[in-house]
Amino acid sequence: MPDAKRVAVVTGASSGFGAAAARALARDGFEVVVGARRLERLRAVAAPIGARALPLDVTDPASVAAFAASVARCDVLVNNAGNAFGAESIADADEAKWRAMFELNVMGVLRVTRALLDRLLASGDGLIVNVGSIAGFEVYPGGAGYTASKHALRALTRTLRLELLGKPVRVTEIAPGMAETEFSLVRLDGDAERARKVYEGMTPLAAEDVAEAIAWVAGRPPHVDIDELVIRPRDQATAMLVHRRRPD
Ligand code: NDP
Ligand code: 8X3
């Protein structure tokens, strides 16, 4: 009898990178389990690729526990759920937004990783892909709450790599630059015009560009750990240096 399919779990798969990664991993032969809060959106991603859609709020320990209890096998975990809230300077920082970013981008990853770690180890060839950001090693004005959370996530990821050395679980950080998803819309509190301006005159990454990298990482043989992968648009040299074409 052939081996059962390898199982990939993707958090935050109702839009953006997570939805595209779920599609790419299903295409590459994984059985896919997706989680997010917006269930209708999640089901619309899951149905065409035969994935299992489960409610998940990574900021809620009970939700993470229920999610993990429904996942019997996990070979690949893509910790993708994350967002930025606001673009205020430190002088004008909103503590509630900072807390929300740390709960989601750092504690959420910690929770889901701990909840599924036993299954990743039991798989004999586990892989954890944490979706970080260039904000994990660069900073920019108005970005401190988000960059601090992604710096923290980077520290978590690097530590995990050390702590899992000698065990059959690989650890990867994917660090994208500017990508046009729902990210800016969420960051700017639903202001579509401001969100559009973020990418004005430049060509950002698409969700699929990052998803292909995640699928490629997941397809490497067990002895190969892609420790970190930085992916930027050609038009973005650093978080603060972006080439924008002027309208004709
Ligand atoms: P999107 O806003 O399109 O996607 C974010 C996803 O996270 C959604 O599916 C959302 O689902 C999910 N999510 C948010 N809060 C929670 C929660 N509490 N529990 C579970 N899921 C949650 O943005 P992206 O696809 O761009 O973002 C994905 C990741 O990529 C994030 O970690 C982000 O920081 C990172 N990133 C993004 C970049 C960009 O420029 N776009 C660049 C670098 C990194 P729902 O609301 O349904 O729960
Ligand atoms: C999102 C990329 O440049 O807005 O992680 O911080 S950036």
C-alpha cells in the first residue's frame, strides 16, 4: 500500500500568501489543512483544492488547542497568519495595536508551533516554515510595532532551529518584502485608497511569488534545511528604498 500523503498545515490561509501557499502545496501532492478566522473565505480557498478548512484564531489558546486536536498528522507547518496594525510613529504609538501585533505575529506562532510540535517530530521529516518579513531585520519610520514583532519572530525562529538540531524537523524563515495582498488594507484599517498608494508606481510581489518559495522549500529532501530566504520585488532594495515610476 502506498504511504499516506504528507500533510501540510497552513495558518492564515483565507487570503494572501496563506491561500496561495495552500494551493501550491496541494498541487505538489500534499494533503492540506488550512486555518483562519473568516470561515467562508477559508472554505472558498479549501474547496477547489480538496483541503480541510478549520476555524483558527491563533491569538486564542482554546482555538489553537481545538485546531491542533483536529490535526492527526502534520509533516509541514506554515506559520503564516500575521498582520500589521497601524503606521504610527513611536511618539503616537497605540499600545493596543502593539499588543495585538505581538499576540498575532509572535505568540500566535509560538502557540501553533507548540501545539503541533509532537506531530512534526513524529513525522520523521517535519518542516516548520515561519513567514517573517524583511521587517524582521530592517526598520522604517512608522513601522516599529510591526518590525519589533517580526524581529521577535525572527529570534523565535532562529532559536527553534538551535533547539531542534539533531531532531527530524527543519526550520525555515521566509522573509518577503512588499507584496500586494490584503496586508496594507488591514494595516491601514480598511482605507483602500491609502493601501493602493503603498504600491503606486512600483511592481510588488504577488502572493504566488511567495507561495512558490514556500512550496519549493517544502519540496527539498530531508537533509536540506533552507534556513532563510529573503524575497523582494526588483523595485525594492530595502524597506525604505523603493523605485517608483512616475506616471507619463
Ligand atoms: P493578508 O492580510 O492577505 O493575510 C493575513 C492572513 O492572516 C489572513 O488569512 C488572515 O485570516 C490571517 N489571520 C489574521 N489574524 C489571524 C488570527 N488571529 N488567527 C488566524 N489567522 C489570522 O496578508 P499577507 O498574506 O500579506 O500576510 C501573511 C503573512 O505575511 C503575515 O505574517 C505578514 O506579516 C507577512 N508578510 C506580508 C508582507 C506583505 O507585504 N504583504 C511582506 C512580508 C511578510 P483571517 O482574517 O480570516 O483570520
Ligand atoms: C511587510 C513588508 O516592508 O511593509 O512585512 O514591512 S514591509
